[in-house]
Amino acid sequence: MIVVNVKAEIDPANLDAMQAGIANMETASRAEDGCQDYTFSVELNNSAMLRITEKWDNMDALLAHFQAPHMADFKQLMGTYPPKSMDVYFYEAKEFTPPGM
């Protein structure tokens, strides 16, 4: 499984204007083959921190996601409301259940 974690520092005043585009990105991404989860969130104690958490079956699914039309739309949205900073992390992970859970 490929896990993607994004931290984007945005201007909280732009969040309402971004909401429809974010909702579209989330819904369309979740419908893609190989997408296990795609979730946007805003930190409760820092409304300027937008987070994106993604889980993909494999790298091929993630690379196909990068080519999706809604990804181009989202890049345009982020260009209109550019984040002050953005950190993107990619992980290859194996899911497991700890003993006793």
C-alpha cells in the first residue's frame, strides 16, 4: 500500500472558496481504481493547516491518479489559492493489526 500525507499551510480565509473544489477532488479520487482512502481535513487547533491523507493499492494506482482530470482541476485550484507552504510525504506501508487489538 502507498500512503500519502500532505500538510499545506493555507490562508483560512480562502477555505470557503476552496471547499467545492476540495469536495470534488475527494469524491472523484475515492472513485478511482486502487484508491482505498482519500480524505481532506483541517486541524482543529490550526485552521491554516490543511491535511490530505491518501491510501493507494500500489504505485501504479497513484501514478494514474496524478493523470486524472480532477487532479488537473485541483492543481489549478491550488494555483488560485497557493499554500504558504506544503510538505508531501510518500510511504510504502504494510497494514497489520497489533497483538491484542
